[in-house]
Amino acid sequence: MMKVVIMAGGKGTRIASINSEVPKPMIEICGKPILEWQIENLKACGLTDITLVTGYLGHVIQEYFGDGSRWGVSIHYFVETAPLGTAGALLKMPELTDDFLLMCGDVILDVDFSRFISFHRAHHAWATLMSHPNSHPYDSSLLVTETLPPREDGGLPVDTHRVVRWINKEDERDCYRNLVNAGIEIISPALLQEVRSHYVPRHSETPDKIDLDRDVLKPYVSSGRIFSYCTPEYIKDMGTPDRYYEVEKDIRQGKVKARNLGHRQKAVFLDQDGTINQYVGFLTSAEQFELIPQVADAIRVINQSGYLAIVVTNQPVIARGECTWEGLQHIHQKMETELGRSGAYLDAIYVCPHHPDKGFVGERPAYKVVCNCRKPKSGLFLQAAADFNIDLSQSFMIGDSDNDIEAGRNAGLRNSIKVERNKSGELYNALSEIL
């Protein structure tokens, strides 16, 4: 059984207007402290060996939770007599001899941790970082993962999930994938040993105060042993009053629990060209990409509804040799960046690069095939359903062509809606019919 460490020493300065008399993890939401919501989620996943790292008003936490037996878990405490940063305590805990799950005590979440643990073990990682798209990527820490080029036989690019770049909040950024570090990690003691051996304090006056991101994780990206596990599950920190009230509403409406991937999900599948961005014929470069007016507002409605927002798109420009995989990736990064600036995000993008007709100058013969993923066939939908446990019979398709509508029927979706190509407000109006 994997140990869990929860950093529960936060004071909660930004959220003091909610309750300044208890430590941040003990602020109640819907009748229970944030920390209690976390412990119940862990217990449901069989994770019962928990250490709470406490500091400010730590006695309040100990008096409430005790040894954890009331919740069917075993709770131990590591008390910081002085602030050690987000990682200092980890280097002082000799009991961390196996891989362990690390969390912050100010996050409301409902996650299928078994999936996360299986992913970590399969990749033999020093650290696996839980990541997700969010509504404010422009001021969040972003992860960039390695993408291997496709095979010459017509395969798809492979995301290895290996983190190759870490973009801090203050770093300059242009177009990027909306892949935000969620602040939940599984860490190997091998990484801690590396840090003990090589750590040089950035602030000599406080050598024990260590930042997890800047001193432990980011410096070891170059090792190739840091991985990203992307999930659409509900993870939201409670750092401000606005976020507190937003999460409170989501709990009451059942959205938090419903997004756990142990439960069947519902999705709104979206075509890309002509539905999200202006149709220009064959889109071959990011410079041609332009969002249709009000599309970001519409996708934000999906994000707030509890449905997943998933793009399923035919991109024959790959088969035709008119756009490289790198070029298509740049187009999608621009799409995610522009949506993120308006507080909207996509949970996933699925692409068919094939085209059945041959005989064009510059074409890529390996992609000139009859496949199962090109709409109106259902392959992209079935792959998304397998990845995210989606109930297709409760999901919808919105697109601008008859192929999109037929694809939705072939996938067994509840309904499919055809919108007028490139028209402002069409996607928003379509959503009003189904959500």
C-alpha cells in the first residue's frame, strides 16, 4: 500500500475572509474541512497510510483527526517547528523508503488514484506529476511533454508523457498546450536521494526551506525520469474566496464526484474546422487559424456543465503532405492558447491524419489508406471513450458537416447537431439545445 503525505501547514492568507481562525486545510466547505474531503477520497481508493505535515495551528488538525481511525485510515504527523517550504519536510522523513503520493491540503479533488499509481509504476518514474487543462493556463505552471515522430509506416506521433520542459508562471510563453501542473505527485525516494546529494540552497539564510517545484522537480526534468499524467478529473485549489464559492457550488451540484474516472463520463464532441475555427479550406499553418466569435464562450459552457469537451477532427493535410505533424501540433497549441485566454479549455484532441484518395503530388503514401478513424467512421469516438470511460449513449456531437452528424450516429451518441459553418454564435446556440 502506498504511503500518502499531505502538506497541511498552510496559513491561507488569501482566503482569510472565509475563516482566519483555522489552518487553511481545516476551512470547511459544504460542512467538512477540505482535508476531510481529501482523506475520504484517499480511503475510497484504498490509500489509508497518511502522514500530515503540519505547521500553523497544527494542533487544530491533530485534535480533529487524531489517529484517523474514525475515517478508517492511519494518520501520523510531522510537525514543522519552522516553515520548511513545500519539500523541506520530505528530506527529513526517514520513513519515505518507497514511492509515495504527495498532495497539498488546500485542494478539493475527487480522483481515481489507482489509475495514477498504475501509470507511475508503468513508467518507472522518479516522479509523476498529475496534470490537467484549466481555465487560466496563462498564469499557471505548464508542462511540456516529449512527442516522438510517427513511424514511416503511417503511425501516429507518440506522446511519451516524459516532461522535457517546465514553464513557470513568470516565464515568457507564446503558443502552448494547456497542460497545467496540478500539484499532486508520486515521488520515488531515489529522487529525494539525488536531491540530498546535490541540493545547493538558493537562500543560504534558510537552507532547510526547499521548494518542491523549483528545487526538486524542475531541476531533474533533464534526467528523463519525470512524467506527466494528464486527467480531466476535478482538481481545484481553494486559494481565493472566488474559487472557494465556485467549488462549493460544484460540490453541491455533484460535479466534483461525477468527474472521477471511476464513474462513466459524458462528453460533447466537437468538430474543429468550421465549428471552432474559421474554415479556410485546408488549414496548413497556425497563422491561418482564427477562432470563430463566441466559440470560447460556448466551450466554457461545456467546461462548467460537467461534460468533457473533446475535439474529433479529420486532418487530411497530413496525408496530402500539405502540413507536417509539427505544424499541426502548433495549430492545436494556438487553439488551446487562445481558448485559455478566454477561460475555456479542451479536455482532449483526437486527430485522423488519413485520406483514402491517392495520386496527389507531395502526398504521404503511408497515410493514403482507408482507416477506421476518419469521420464518418467512429474510431476517434471509441478511442476517447476507452481513454476517459465515456458513456457514448449520453454524449453529443456538434459539427458543420453531414459527415460529423453521421459519425455521431455511427458512434451511438445520444444526439448530433449540425451548425452553420463559420457563423458566430452557432456553437453556443447548439449547446443551449442539449445542456
